[in-house]
Amino acid sequence: MNELKEECGVFGIYNHIEAANMTFYGLHALQHRGQEACGIMAGKEGLYDIHKGPGLVHQVFKDDILQTLKGTHAIGHVRYSVTGGSHSHNIQPFIFNYQNKTFGLCHNGNIVNYRELKHELEENGSIFHSGSDS
């Protein structure tokens, strides 16, 4: 290995009135870990807003977008694709529903045997909405 390579960045904050803005600044500080895409999910008491897209943090999150992300907790992600390619459905945070509740998930890592795991889970009825290994 000739150089250190950083992959993705994850930021989260809880119980802060400016959660989305703080997450924006957190992702900006982590921008060196992923320049391909980014996203923020903010919420409070079961309600959430999300925005994500390709590009750098300052390109994806203008002031008018940040103002739509309401809530006291937030998670965010900057993406450097390793697995799954540069498709918009691979931009995090991922949103999923379980037992009538909505969850957001950000992941930093590379699951090397994800194809085998995905195949096994699909055979047992799981449905996937992304080609990412997260």
C-alpha cells in the first residue's frame, strides 16, 4: 500500500435544535473521506426529512435545503464508492421500515462477502433496494 486511502464518512448528532446544520458542518469536516455523494436525514419523534444527492456537501446542501431538514437528531454520510457503484440508489442514509417504524442507516465499511450474504438473505425472503454492501 503506497498511500493511506479513506473511505466514506459518517456523522450523527442527537438532541440538538440545529441537528441538520451541525451534521452539515460535520460532513464538511469529513469531506476528504468521500466526494462522490452525500446525504442527511433529520428527525424528531417519528417524523423525519431527508435529502441526498451526488456531489460535495456544499453543492448538495444549500441553505434552502438545510432549512427543510427539521428535527433534533440527524445522521449524515459522505460517500466514496467501493462496492455498488455510483448509482443514486446507493447514496446514504438508507431509509427502511420495520414494525411500523422508520429508520435511517449510514454505514462506513466494505463487507467483502456481501454477495453471498445477500443471496442467502434473498432466498429467505429479504428484499434489497440498493446494490451497496451496506
